Amino acid sequence: MKPLFASIALTALIAVPFSAHAQFAKPEDAVKYRQSALSVMGTHMGRVGAVVKGEKAYDKASVESDVAVIETMSRLPWSAFPAGSNLSNSKAKPEIWKEQDKFKAAAEKMQSEVAKLSAAAKSGDQNAIKAAFGETGKACKSCHDDFRNK
Ligand code: HEC
């Protein structure tokens, strides 16, 4: 039994600094998770954007469904920026970990704009959708300007 206990103890020791921050086993997992959520969010923003720009016909149900995905995705990435996950395949700027309050505020700002976009999508008011989409896009860009490498 002794070697088994020893290896469990060692695993626990290695896992501590990271698990204190998040539920990811490895920093790579956190990067993959946040990039995946952001990528899906971006895809559905693009679909709504095409409608807003008039490139695609407006269909209430499909805009609502795209916005529902955006809303769900908009909650996911922020717990996946644990300390130590600024890996070379990530575009996250070190400022994320130096200015955590500002980063968190930027995430919350975007989520509140997405909530308005969701209300607009449910109302079916195309002008309101357009306005809320614009504000959401600004909130994305503002965070990217400050916290994402080009
Ligand atoms: C609070 C900051 C913040 C907000 C708000 C934000 N992003 Fe990002 N986004 C990031 C960071 C940081 C990365 C880089 C993540 C990485 O590579 O580890 C990123 C990466 C991305 C990516 C690339 C994902 C990939 O494939 O690697 C897309 C697409 C994206 N964001 C879309 C959006 C959209 C659309 C919005 C608004 C609805 C948005 N983001 C709002 C910080 C933000």
C-alpha cells in the first residue's frame, strides 16, 4: 500500500496550486476550454451579424436560437483563466492576471449587453436587435483591445 499512498500524496501536491483556482487538470485544458467557448460564441455572433447587416434574411426563431447559444457561451470562458494558463498557444495578454478586476468588469459588461440582445431577440424588434448587437460587439472589442493579443 505504501507506494500507492506515496503517489497519491505526490499527485495531490502537484495538483494543489492549480486546483485552487479552477476545475481543470492541466493549464492546457483551461486554454482549450475557453478558446472553444469563445470560438462558438464568435460563430453565433457572426450568424446574427449576417442578419443585422442584411446578408441573411431575418428569422425570429433562428436569431433567438443563435442568441441563446451566445448567452450560454458568454458565461463560460471566465472561470478558465487560472493563473499559469498563459501558454504559447493562447492569445491572452498577461494583463488579465495583473488587472483581474478590470478583466472581470469587461466580462460582466459583455454579459449585460448579451442579456439586452437576448431580450431584443425575444421581442422580435429588429431595430432593437441591431442596436443591442452593436453594443455587444463593442463590448467584445473593448476587451480584445485590452486583453487579447492580435
Ligand atoms: C472579458 C474579455 C473578453 C470579452 C468580453 C470577449 N472576449 Fe473574446 N477573447 C478574449 C481573450 C482573452 C481571448 C484569447 C483567449 C486565449 O487564446 O486564451 C479571446 C478570444 C476570442 C476568440 C478566439 C477563440 C479561439 O478560437 O481561440 C473569439 C472568436 C472571440 N474571443 C470572440 C468574442 C466575441 C464574439 C465576444 C463578444 C460577444 C468576445 N469574444 C468577448 C477576451 C474577451
